[in-house]
Amino acid sequence: MPFGNRFKKNVTSVEAYRMGMQAILKGAGKDSFLLGCNAPMWPSIGMVHGMRITNDMSRSYKAFRERALECFPRNWQNGRLWINDPDTVLLDNRDMILLGPDGKNTIQNGTVSWKEFLFCASYVMASGGMILNGDCICVLSKEQIGVLKKMLPSTGIAAEFNDFYEIGWIQQSQKKRRLFLFNYEEEKKDYQVEVLPGERVKDFWSGKEETASGGRYHVMLDGHSAKKVDFFSEETF
């Protein structure tokens, strides 16, 4: 902050912040992991191991969409400046107690659909950064636990997107690449991407092989949803 009293009067606010962070790093020790949770980004370079690069997550599609559009322009930071923290993956609806204008509590039921929760999970994986669970694991279903298991471990590689952050790719190896599709809108949307010679396609979440013809992979994606697809060469499928 630019105001306040500092022990050293001749340093800037950024220099003072970095001196404080250096003291924390030294005190925490070489085996520590420091996460900057919405800390000032550029003054924190070299001072933290991980950095939250979005606002807080909440259980609504609106939040999922906003976090994705905040995160993806910062995907390039992952593995260069720090490990990106896209905030938690959420897979379960939870009733919320809200205080009304009359001073009485009301219960608002969770209304997030399963395809919207998979949008959230796909977004976290496309960030290439940390995978942190935000639900109480003891109440999750087998299907929800299965999604968490599929997400681990993180690839550590952030997707590279087109200009509208709808189509992103992770090149995992010479023989495997991963496609992310995000439909942020209300209506269905048509997507087509090129399939390289000899590649086969498999849906990540279901594990089912999908068809590609004429050198193109084509899918009609529902609104508020995402799709994650693996492209393999024949010998690694």
C-alpha cells in the first residue's frame, strides 16, 4: 500500500512489500510452498511458489464462466512465474442460507447442472495449475469422486487458446494432445477441429471413442458446457 509508516523511509511500497515477502520466505524455509492468494501479481514475482490468478469461485455457472475468462488470458504465467491457482473445482450443489431484507434467514437451493459442474472441472484442468477440491468429499457421489480422480495429477501444462478462449490445446507428447472446448453462451454451438492423419479421438470424461471423418472432428456443444477430448496416434490409443 502507498500509505502507512515503514521502518525504512527511503524505500517504495513495492520494495517494502518484497522485503516483507523475503522475510517470510526465509522464515518458512526451503521446503515451504507459499501461495499468493490474490496478492499483488507483479511485485510477487520470485516471492511465491503459487499464485491465485482469478477472483473467488462460487457455486454458479456465472462464477464458472467469469473465472475461466479471467484465468485463460493468464495461462501463460503457469510454470513461468509460478504455479497458477485457478481456485477450487466444485462438483456439488449446496444449499445456502441467505439473510433477507426482513432479517429472516431463507434457504436457497443449489441449481447448478451437472454439465455446468463439468465446465468448472474442465476449466480448472485447462489452467494447467493447481487442482484444489472445494467440496466436502464425504458427501460426494461415486460419479463426483470419479471426476476428481480423473483430474489428478495435474499435467502442469496450461492450454493455449484461440482469441475467444473457446478452443484450447495441450500438447502432452508427440503422440498425444488434448482439446478443450468451452461454450459460454446459452444456445448450442457447432465446433470443428482438424484431426491429424492416424489420430483417434476419445472423450476424456466418459472414456468413449468418438468418430472423426474427413480429417475433421465435429461436435455440437450445449450452452453452458465444456468438452474435453484426447487425440491419440494409433499406437498409443
